Amino acid sequence: MSDEGVLDRAPLGVVDVGGLRTLRAIADAGSITGAAALLGVGQPAVSQHVRRLERRLGTALLDRSGRSVRLTEAGAVLARHGAAVGAALRAADADVAALTGLQRGRVRLAAFPSSSATIVPRALAALRERHPGLSVTLDEVEPPDSLRLLREGACDVVLAFAYPGVELGRGQDDLVGLVTRHLLDDATTVALPAGHRLAAHEQVDLGALADEEWIAGCPRCRGHLLAAAAERGFTPTIGYATDDYVAVLALVAAGLGVALLPDLVRPVARRHPGVVVRPAAGTAARQVHAVTTPDLLRVPAVAATLAALTAAARTPAG
């Protein structure tokens, strides 16, 4: 039954994959014109598809007031499902590719910077040698943002890290429904200017650096510095903060401060003429994990990538 201006409510079974993809494209592009470009169709086709879906569902999916177009609450819900459907379709495609012996396929990897300079290159080189048709794309993203991308279907595998007492995500709920694989425990080192008074020591206790000016790294690394310093009874003076390890090393070499660095950065730091790297007593190691979803874990291309990452993590640093 229907009244004038009120649409009949149809079962949700009328929602098709094309409709979900269309709403996902509108959400990504922010406009119908942009969505049409993403989908490779004309703007009228997108508008007609949305209106047809609105008639079937009996509710508005777009707010077309003014010059802008935005998703209604119902439209946003369907767009989120569109992301999951897209991930499932990509997983299905990768499964089919596996039948030909991994001769083709694509894996989207999100990794934090120090891993993308060490573990990732070794893993990608091994994959290229074993499966030259497999393509792996890389985005540098710090956790917990990388886990959000995984849940949204924007990547397939995540390399993430956490220090003791800190979850990989923003909380334990962030890991519900995900698969984590422990790769290594990454020790903490301290980077000193080459002429520092403690540069000749084989190991440096954090407490001996209480009066130094510090160069802090990513937010999680800063949190680790603050926690470790607190256990040694001092609050570090942070003069500079940057997520770029190359910049951190340059600041240390210039004598502008000292810094805590993960051991994964040690091979790079050793090649810097103005920096000395020593084990940092009084600090905890961070745990490095590879994370994916149970469904993607069954995709051979993803499984091969995880195996390569695991092997690369076990390779001694150069």
C-alpha cells in the first residue's frame, strides 16, 4: 500500500551489488559526477540507479538539497556494505587467480615506515622471485589507522606494532574478527650524536639521558619514550618531533638531541656518519604483527605475502 509521496517498502533483497557499488562510489567521490567517473558510466545512469533503489527500498538514500549531495543515514549504511562487498569480490578474483598457480593477483599492503624500509623490501623481493605475476602495492600508514583501512576494505594486509600495555588498535575491540600473526619482537635502541659522552658505551641506560633534549618519533613511539622515562624517574624534554626517521637521524647527527629508535631502523642508522646507535637499557621491545581478515587469509596471494613477510622478519638485520 502507498499514500501520495510515500514509497512502498520493499524487502532488502532488492539491493544488488551494483547498487552497493554505486553508493560506495558516491561516498568515495563526494558527488554523483565523481561517482560516475569512478564507475566509468554516465551521470544519468548513476542518478537513475539511485532513484530506482530508493523506490525499491522505500527510503531516500541521498539528500539532494542545495548544490551538494550527501548520503542519508540509510545511504551511508549501504555504502559501508558496498566496501565489504568490494573486498569480497577482490578476494574471489584472487582465489580464481590462484588456480593458475599465482600467475597473477594483487595484494594491498599497509605498513609502518620502519618496516617498509626493512622487512617489506626483503619480502617483496622474495615474492617477485617466486611469483613474478603477483603485484603488491604499498602504503605507509601507522597503526591504528592501518587497521581501520583493513576493516574498511582499503587494504588486504597490515603490518602493525604495539608496545607492552598498548593494543595494536585503539582497543581490544579493534582486533575482533581479525587474524594477527606475530612476526618479531623489535628491541629499542638509542641514537646519539657521534661525539656524545656516552657514544663509546656498549649499552646506554635511559636514566643517564635524563638531562638530554629528545627528538620524538610517531605518537606511539613518543608514548613509549614517556612511559620508559617515567619508569626511570624523569620526564624527557622533547625539543623536536617527527615521524620521519631520516629526519630524526639528521637531527641527532646535528647534535640537536638524542632519540629512541626501533631496532629495525638500526641498519639505516649505522650508515649515518654522525650517529651512533646503542641498545637502550630500561626500555621494552615492541611487538610487530601482520594482520588480515579470516577470509583474506584463505586467498593464496595474501597467504603468500604473509609467508614472505614472516620469512623476511626472521632474516637478521644487515
